[in-house]
Amino acid sequence: MADGGWPVRPSRTPPAPGPVPSGPPASGPVSAGSPASGPVSAGSPASGPVPAGQPTNQPSGLFPAGQPSGLFPASPPSGLFPSGPPRPTFREPHPVRGSAVAAGLGAGALWMLVFGLLAGGLRAYAWWTALAAAMGWLVSLGLARYGDRGVAVGVAISTGLAMSIAAVAVAARWAASGDWPMW
């Protein structure tokens, strides 16, 4: 790893044209603060001004292209542009499907209808509805834990709706007569 935690990549650009260096070649990239261990090519910051006729956009021998110099600390990417592999996507192991919710709604509505039809008056309707809703919620809990979660959601919605209808009917009778109809 180079300075700042970035990996070092070898330079793929050809060396700058110039005099053939004599002496041992440089052993690797040189960071700021340490002397170069080999010859410095023409046009590098250590050799002074660039001679006339030599291109200035060539990478120098001191800091090859693609390698950080170490003069300034490297900052991590901001995240504005994607720079790495995409993050993993986690999926629900048992997804809730619309068809399963619709099946649960239908089954729960039929369940509540059958128990509602057993009643002869408002008091009996409210008690049968409460009993059917309690059993429906137990079934819904079992389905959510061991079965299809979509069906469990549909059953819970339909039993809750039936309980609210029964509660509104009891409250309306109580408001109209002033007598609590459940006892």
C-alpha cells in the first residue's frame, strides 16, 4: 500500500526520451521525503527546467504516473461517483405476495361471515365476532411463524375489519339507547 492507503500500480507509460542514464536503475517508486536511489531523468522536478524541444506532459522518473507522490495526504473517495463493487442486496426469504394477501382476505372474510351468521341479535353478533376474531388472530400468528406471511396478513386485516364493524355497531346502539348492549 502506498501513502494514504491506496494500492500502488506500476506505471505503463514509456520513459521520457532523453539521455541514457548511467548507474543502477531505480529500485521502485520514491515517496516524498526520501532521496531517489537511481538516476533522475530529464524533465523531472529534481533536474530543473525542461530543455527545449522535450515534451512536458511526459511522466517524470521521480513520480511515475498512477502512483501517489506522498506530498499531499490521499483522501478517500467521496461516494459521489461509484468506485467499487456494488453493495449486496438482501432479499426477504419469504416475501409477501399480493395474491397471498388476497387469499387471506377472502378466507378471513368468509370465516367472519360464517360466525356472524350464527348470531340472532347484536349482542350475539358482537360475541361471535370477538370469538372468531380471536381464533383468526391465533391462526394468523401461526401462519406468520410457520406458513405463508401473505395469507397471515390478509387474515389479520379481515378479522380486524370485522371487529371494527362490530365495535361501531355496539357503539351506535349504546349511543342511541343509552344502555350497554353487551351484558
